[in-house]
Amino acid sequence: MTDSAVLVPHLAWPLRLGVGNTFATVEQDSDDDIMQGVLVLLSTPLGRQIELPDYGMPDQTFSVTPDLDAAADAVAAWQPRATIDTSVQVDTFDELAQRVQIVVGNA
């Protein structure tokens, strides 16, 4: 979808310039808008937003296994327009590394 076809614009994330040196936008409630909302939610550390201290995800840096339940709970609480399907695979080259796949759908 081009920026000129957006009827109810939301700023695109990450913030970037679009056509004509204006900020890029996505259509409200489109698949792109929902995907961006989930991406922002899952990449925001819990407590980062002072106004919404429960928004975001707990730090997963030193976790042995990813907390996919926390991701599902966060999406259910903060992005009710979305559904997620998660999977974890052990890396084929490094058994200590895991690959997490999160597929976002429209609720």
C-alpha cells in the first residue's frame, strides 16, 4: 500500500521518510499496522514506558528458554487485534542457541 492510499494513517515503525519527504504511514488496523504494534510491544523492555509500566516484555537476555507465555500474555493484553503462533527450534550449528519464530495473525 502506498502512502497516498492510506485513509486513516498511523506512523510506520521504524520511523522513516516516505514519499515526498513526509513520514511513512500505514493504514489503521491493516495487517502492517497490527504487525508493527506486536513488534513494538515485543521489543519494548517491561517498564520502559513510564506511563504504562506493565507494557512490554520481561528481559529475555539471560534466559535459558524463551518465555513464550509472557509474549502471548503481552499480546493478548496490549494488542487484542492480533493473534500469535510461536515456535522454538534449537540451532543446527550451536545447540545452546535457539531460534524463536513468532507468526502474527489478525484476530
